Amino acid sequence: MRASLESIRNQTFTDFECIVVDESSNLELASACRDVCSEDPRFIYIHPIERLGLANSLNLAISRARGQFIARFDSDDICVPQRLELQVDFLLGHPEISVVGGGMDIISTDGNFIAHRSYPQFSIDLVKSMQFTNAIAHPTVMYRKDAIDRYGGYKPYLFCEDLDLWLRWMNSGLLFYNLPQVLVHYRQDSTLRDTLNWRFNLRVRISNFKAQYFFRRVFGILSISLWVAIPQKLKEQIYKLLVLRS
């Protein structure tokens, strides 16, 4: 947790506010998080009275945000020092783009490198890829706050709240972009996902179905339906082969 917050504190872009929504039930951990935030006036600590879940926590933080851009990160991930600077500069220079993500390195709990993940760069390629997979990494994104104001924020889904948001925004015509640089070191020891995760994936794809890219969308839904039926161990092997390539 401290390393994650320190990675924000040490950004080369310094004119930011960091809103920390802490839902930890561990009093010692919550106290440590509060202490770290108290060391820097740019950090705003929020501990909800009741557990909100990820989507509602994100919406709460966004409602408190005063800036024109929103950057997302998790409490166990590490942002590279230039992350905010790269994304702010890009959005200022490209007013037509609403959401910008980037690459990430996957690391283990103890910080060892596991693999690199890159994503389609340009909006047209992102939209096409999004019909099969999530083509923008949620922990790396920065987006314009007015996109939330115009098209709505996160729905309180148990899983895939980010995929639902991206599909809704893409269907509304917003443009996306992925920077080629690694922006985040993302902790992920296990590649296994709960079957319920994939069911939500199908649910949000069906609820956001649109005629544009009709055949891609249908094929994507059918592919994910098949993926849900594959045994977990086989999923793990396929994921490592196709996605976690160093």
C-alpha cells in the first residue's frame, strides 16, 4: 500500500489530488493508509462507513474529484514516475480523445517481473479488439471527467464494471487511445478468474450490443460463451500461452 501511494507522490507531474477510498476492514492497515495520506496535503483519505464495492468506491472518488482528468490505480500497483505527465500531456494535446491507457508489466506479490502486456494503440483498433477482449487496462487509464458527466459512470456490477463503461462510451462515440509506454506495474500472481467474472463479461456485452461491428460482436459473445465452458486449468494454460508472454 505505501509503495503504491509513494509511486503517486513521486510523479513528475505534481499538480494533482489523490483521493484514496479505503474499504479495508483491517484497522491496522486502515490506520497505516490514513497516516501515509496525512503526510501529503494532495492526498484525500476517505473511509466509507459501509462497504461499497469497487464500482461505487470509484464513483464516490470521482464525485469528490475537482480536476478535469481522472486517473485510476489500485492500492497494490506501482505507477511509473512519468505516468501522469505522459497521460496529461497526451489528453491536452489530443482533445478528440476521451480515454487514454497504456502498457503494463505484470509483477508478482513480491515484485518479480512476470510478463509484459501491451494493447492496441489507435481507437479504431481498440474498438475492434474490444469485441473479443478488454483492450484497455483499467489500472492504467486516465479519462476526461466530463465523459462521466455526459455518459454516466460505473454501474455497480460485481465484475466487469470497466468493460461495461468502455463499451457504453465507445457506443456513444468516444475515442480511446493506448500509449505504447508501460505506465503501471500490476500485481497479479494468479491468472485464474472466477467463472462469475466471465458471466458478467457476457452480460455487459449483451446489454451493450449494437449493430456496428455486428459480426465481430456476435463472434465475440459466442467465443466468450465457449470460454466459460472450458475447464479452469485449461484456461490458465491458454492464458499463459497467449497473453502472459514476456
